[in-house]
Amino acid sequence: MSDFATRCPGVFCSATLLVVLEVLNNEFDVSEMSWNRTVFKLLTSLPLRTKLKDWRRDSNNAVIKRFIQPVDRQTYFDEVKLQMDAKLWGEEFNRHHPPKQIDFFQMAVLEFVDRPDRPLYHIENFIEGNYVKYNSNSGFVLGDEAHRHTPQALSHFTFERSGHELMVVDIQGVGDLYTDPQIHTVSGTEYGDGNLGTKGMALFFHSHVCNPICTNLGLTPFDLAPSEIALLTANPSASNDVGTVSRGTEEIVVLPSQYQRTHLHEFLRMRSSSSIGSCASLTDSIGEWTANDIADDDGNDSDGGIQLRSRLSSVGKNTISVTSYESTNHIENSSDSVPRRRPRLFSEASSASVTKIDEADRAAFRQSIDKKNRPSGVLAEIEARQKLWDAEEEDSEECDEIRKQRTGGSVLGQIHLDMAKYHEMQRFTKPDSTGYDHEAAFYHLRHAADCGNLEAIITTARIALNLPHDVLPDLDLEESDQNTDMGVDYMRMAAIAGDRAALVYLAKAYDTGKGLGSRPISWSESVYWYTEAIEAVKTSDEEGNYDGTMDDPTYQLLGRLGEMYRDGGHGLESNPAKAADYFTSAADSAMAAMKGRLANKYYALAEEMNALIDEDEI
């Protein structure tokens, strides 16, 4: 039993509240759920209005949690912000009329001011019913008979609706009342250690197959390799070995109650035409009905529906107020012929609690994301990036002199690159397999390159050209003009982005004809790329990286330019004056690099070119 329980002899008294604390060893198995917090059940009652026999009713219970390992006090407040941000995204999800309205429980920080070190706990309403973990922050997706569409669609929805900036995962709770979510962001720095960034997003999409709710919400399927789709389609539970195993199953009864059958018109109207709106509560959007009246998003009937009872009405930092027992007793003692109203949860907004500030915050949130929606498909990403480039060129009067950034900035591209690396690490490989899926890994690498990820572009080019590469180092393609042409295309993309190695490769390829595929030698093209490679020493590429000059130093490139202008050919006219200038520059660069003998050679060649110029003038 926790030291907190030993400090609390059974009853904790305050001026307005009587609290009984009970540790739930059976109901909250921390080891089974892989939680990082110890969980307690809090029994509450007003001492003047309630007898002791009422204290153990679930309708009066809350849950308090604390981290198993010591954490900074600010972490408790950051976790509250995380869950409230997830709640906002839940409201945005509900505005798009999914079959099931969802909600995240309100969470607060409870501080015991009279105890040593003033310990902090998280407090939220106790969720009655079977607790289910639908997905995790590391790729787990529940795939057994309790598989649900809504939680997975919610994670996908937040990714697209945020413009690829974040994803709400780790969806868990009872029915469609969720708690303890996690949010992945692009930077991977916010929302605690559970934020895995784009790597976490990649793990989710590898185990996600779009369901009917994704389709109804207009979400775009994430591009998976044919082998990955076949595996997920044939075995939906294939991802169950990743992440935390869920605890229990839960389904909600589809059929309306007897009372609702007699008021079918109102029931259908409340179910079909309502939306969560700006002040978002489940009660506001689906009417005052019991949980048994909510249609299951999977279309599966179940007799194991969960009836939700009244719970705490509000939770503050240091005080707890509870609902009166008269209303609870009325609900539990009512007959089937009397309509049973689904009581509001404390996480739900009421007309009295929604302030103008709340409305303004929600309106600002919706306005901030209205223009961010971005599909999950690569084709749409390529089209969006192309439109952006076209708009930039139209707005720029000197577009030829301004390097347009054609790479970077694509979260989708980074996700595909992370997925390719996960394949290389054999994260998605079965234990009895001898290697990873090379075809799927290259599939995602190509998609990352097509989205403009510079690392993926360079790696794809080097794989196609059979050059050494760091990512997927054991992957080789057959030598052919088609693969070489593809490699040169990607190498050109990398060169445009300012990668010096790519610039040098293209310059040498057009110079010698090696590694060009079906393209012809062109010294004029080679001169352009040599010149860009020399200038690239002074600047970084589009990802902010500088290329060293240990390979192909500047004086060698300048010397080769002098030779090309001296000899002429392959579409380049001989020009002794330019040759002399390049030889002189090569000599100066070699001298700066303490290559005296080579510098003397270039000076001599420059004198020869100057002599030719003098003869032509005579």
C-alpha cells in the first residue's frame, strides 16, 4: 500500500468535506496497464447530509493519481494542460458529426497543504465500467473483438485537422469518455516524455487502416506499402504486440429505451441533427439520454451496455464538491417506464458554467485551425507544395536570382522517413523473420523524398545510383538506365536544395558521362553545377547543414573549370580568358590550402592562357 494511504488513517476532514481513501489494488493494476502513476479511489460525502452507508457508492467517487517516480511539481500542471488540450480537440471532432460524440474528462490538481512537502495529485471523476485502452502512443491499436472505430478516427482526425502539427493518441477510458491521453507534436518537446514526435505518428499510421468513420469525416488514407496493407487487412490484431495490452472490452447498446421508442421523433432529431458546437458537452449534443441509448459506432449490438450514473459535479484544486444524493436515488429507483436522464459529468459544460471567456477561447481555437486542414496522402502533399512554389514564383520579381526552398518543411515526409528507418530497425518485423521488408522500407523512403525530405532525397538518389548510403545500407537496386535516370532526378533535387555532394556529382556526371543514364554529356551543364558547388562552400543547404571540402576541394573544381574552358567541347566554347581566370583562382585556393606545388602548376597554366590571349590580340 502506498505511503499516502499509510499517512491517511481512513478519514481526512476539512470544513466542507469528508473524504475516505481506498487503494484499488484489483481495479487499477498499474503493472498491467503500464501506467507511470499510482491510482487511488476517493470516496466522498457531505457529512451533514449523508450517512456512512452511502460513502461507497460509485456515483460519489473520484480518482486521484500521483507519479510513481518523483517528478517536478510543474509536471502535474502540464499534464492537466495536455488533457484539456485533448478535450478541445475532442470538441472539434464532435463538431464534424461523427456517429459517436466523445469527451475527455476534466482533470485538476489536488494539493494537500497540511502534509509534508505539500504533495500534489491529479484528480478526476471515477469512470464506472470496463476500462479499455484503444491505442497507445507507440503504435498499439486494439484489434480484437472490442475494436472501436471512433478512437482511431479521432487520432487520424487530429493529425489532419491540425495541419500535421500534432496527433492525439493513447486513447483510453470507458466507452467514449476518455482520460490520460498523449499528444505527439512535430518538435516532440511539448506534453511530457510521452511525446514521441513524428516517430510516434509513424508508429500510429503503420498500424492504422482507415475505417468508415475516417471516410465519413473526409480523412485521407495514409500511404502504406501493399505488403503492409495486406498484413493489416488480413490480421487486424497484428499490431497488438506493440504497446500496452488493453484491459477488458466495452460495447454500448444500440437500441433505444422503451421511453425513447414512444418519443422516436425527438430521439432521432437529437441524435442526428445536434453538434457539439462551441460550448461542447455530450449532453448538449445527444440529449438527456442514458448510455444505453447511444448507437455503437461499429454497428455491433451488445447486451453489455454500461449505464452511467451521476458523478461529481466539479473538482477544484483544493476542494471537492459533490452532487446531492436525492437526484442519484431518484435515478436508480426510477422504473423503466420513466425516462432516465443521463446526468451531466463534471467534465461537461453547462449553460451556467460556460463563460464568455470560454466561448472566446473555443472560437479562437476553431479559427486557428480552420485553415490548417491537410490530407494525409502524399499526392495531396505534393500538389500543395507545388501550388506554394508557383505562388512564390508569381510573387517574386527576381525569382531567377532567389533560390526557392523546394525541400524541408514536410511533416508527412519526415513520418515516412521515420517509418523507413523503423523497418530497417526491424521494429515491424516478426520475431521469426530473418530480415525486414525491404520493399516497404524503400516505398516509404520514396514517399519521404517525394514530399521534399532532403535526407530521403539524397538516400534515394544514392540507392538508385548504387552509391554508399547510411539509411537502408543493405538495400541495392539493379543497375539499369531506368534506375540511373531516377537516381539522377533525385540527385538534381538534392543539388537544387544546395547539397554540395549532389552538386559535385552532377557536375562530374555531365563532365564525364558516368552515372548519367540516358542523358548525354554536356559541359555547359557541368559548368553550371561546378560553379554552384564552389558557391555552396560559402552557404548551407536548405536544412542548414554545411558540407566539408575534404572531398573535392574548391581548388580542384576551379582547376577543372579552367581545363574545360581551355579545351572546349560538348556544347561549351573554348574561352582562354575564362580559363586563365579559373586557373588563377585555383592557384590562389591551392596556396591557401598549403598546396604549393599544385598552386605553381595552376599559375603556369594561367600564364599559358594569358599568352594565348595576347597572341589573339596581336
